[in-house]
Amino acid sequence: MFLINIDHVGIAVRDLDAAIGEYRRQYQVEPSRREVVESQGVEEAMIPIGGSHVQLLTPLFEDSPVGKFLATRGEGMHHLAYAVLDIDAALIHLRAEGVRRGSYRLRPSEVTWRHAH
Amino acid sequence: MFLINIDHVGIAVRDLDAAIGEYRRQYQVEPSRREVVESQGVEEAMIPIGGSHVQLLTPLFEDSPVGKFLATRGEGMHHLAYAVLDIDAALIHLRAEGVRRGSYRLRPSEVTWRHAH
């Protein structure tokens, strides 16, 4: 298994527009894209920072995974996503190591899972 | 203010040796350095991943910031550190924006502060 990079750090926020404004003012950065991902119950904004991203996440409804995270832990870092060279090899390796996979997305060369909190 | 990269993601763990072993098995990565930072009450291991790092942190004593974090929130992501082009300009900008700076280290071109949780 080869980790290429930290693809993104997912950060749960209550108000996506407010958070984007805060990152704009504080760090002078802008999202490169913003999208609603119905299947995960989130709206997200990806902010490129060097070779990685900060991904701001806000829940579409309270009973979603990010909604529950906000209710119990408040705003803050939610997951860490590594870009890998070979997603199939990575999943086989992680399964063999007994890692519970929170979720993953079918983007080429990227596996996302929730970090143990 | 210019963010060069995500320098590291700090992750609080209870047992540094166990965590290093877990990262070795699960992600096949190794720390490039490990050190005790008495002034911050931590022992830390830096694991290079692409242009960034995962920094595993364990408290030297319970009453340290990381010790208190573990007691209240458990193991997990503790802070996000950006590498910046000009640390003095970054600090002036952040102060002007009213950002409370949790901490920073006197490494060239790096500013570290605790992310809002």
C-alpha cells in the first residue's frame, strides 16, 4: 500500500457559507468546487492547499453522519483522507489488517475512510 | 498570507509505540523522527506522507493540553498545521482578523495553531 499524499482533511461545520467566508478572510483561500452529495447527506466545499485540500462539510439533515457528528462533538475535524496509488490493493491490505472501513468513494486513486476518533 | 501546504495533521494517541505500530501495519509508513517536547508536554512522532505529515502525539502527563484533550475527547485529530510562506506576515494577518492563536512554533516558514473543535 502506498500513500501518495493527504488528499484532504474533512472539517464539519454548521454553516458552509460562513465557514467559506472565514477561510477566505483568515487564510485567504477559496474553494475550487462545491457540491451537494445526497448519498452522504452533505454539502461540501473543497479548498486546495498545496497538494492537499481542506474539505468543509455541512449536513443536509440532522440525522446524517455529519449531522450526528456535529450534535455530539461540535464543529471540527471529521476525517482524514489519503490518496493511494492503487485503491484495490489498499482495500485488500486494509481488510487483511482488520481495518473497519467507514466509507470510501469511487474516485480513481483515492480511498477515504473515517479516522478513529 | 500564503498557505504552502498542510504541514501536518496532529493526532492525539494514548500509546505512541502502539500507534506507530498501527500506522506501520495499516498504512505501511514509518516515522522520520520522534522526539520529546517538554515545553508542550508531549512526545511526538512525525510520519511523512507525500508533502505532508501525520504527527502522532502522546501526553507526557495528564494535565498537559494533549492529556486534557484525550481525557475529554479521546483519541483522534487534535490540530491542523499549515506551512506558510512568511510566518511574520501570517501572524500579523491572523491577529488583524482576530484569530486566537493556540500556539506556534519557531520553525522557519511554519505556523501551527489549534483548529477550532
